[in-house]
Amino acid sequence: MGEFWAVTDPLAYLAGRWRVERTVRDLGGGDEGRFTGTTVFEALAGGGLLHREAGTFVWRGVARPAERTLRFLPGAVPGTADVRFADGRPFHDLDLRTGRHIADHPCSADLYRGEFTVTDADHWRTLWRVGGPAKDLLLVTGYEREPGDGDGLGAG
């Protein structure tokens, strides 16, 4: 087994419940925050997955509830996904067939560059580097499948 774990069907692989830990570093100001919570990928009518993330974000010593919702839809190419915001706007593509993917998302004058890596049936990670006039951030998120929730179908 190599450094990355190939995923033949990202939607089957992601389906289920994941524990999430994220660090957020402001590279310009030096502040660091932490999010801990759960991400659930549930089937959408018509295909794809609804991604619901909820937990607690601590920034500058203040804890606040945090959540987000995304849609992971079948991609144009088999074995890929099209990730969209909850309102349907495009976010990024996702191709984990090699176990690693780089995606870009321009947001106003800032650029989000994401690296997605899969290490095994129960662990994957995202690293987002956000740069531009408004932001200078590094977000690193680790996902661990909750015990007893799936077996990494769609990977191998």
C-alpha cells in the first residue's frame, strides 16, 4: 500500500458518519482556532450525498457552535464528484481515484486551494490554503469514520 489509498467511488466511500477535527491558522495574524464535531453524509433524492457538519469552533478562546452543509453530486466522469454549496453554487470537483486530489475555488479576490488525501478506509484529510487580499489562512481537517459505520465501500 502506498502513501495514498485509491477511491473508485467517492460517494460510496464518504457515505456515513465521520468525526472531524480541524485547525484554522491565520498565517498573517498568528491566531489559531480549532473545530471539533461530526460530518454526516446522507443520500440525496436523485443521487449524491448531503454533507452536514456540526460541532464547536473555538477562536481566540471563545467557543461557538458551527455548522455547514454541502452537496456531493456524481461527477461528469465516473469515480468523481461535483461538490456544491447548500444553495447549489459550484464549490469544487473531487477525484480521489489516486487517493489524492487538488482543487481550486476562487472566492472574490481570494483563492482557496484544497488538497484531499485518503490514507485508508476510515481516514481522509483536507488541507485548504486560502490566500488573497482578505485572507491568509491554513485549514487542516482530519476525518475519521465513526466505529461501526460502513467499511469504506468504493475504495481499494
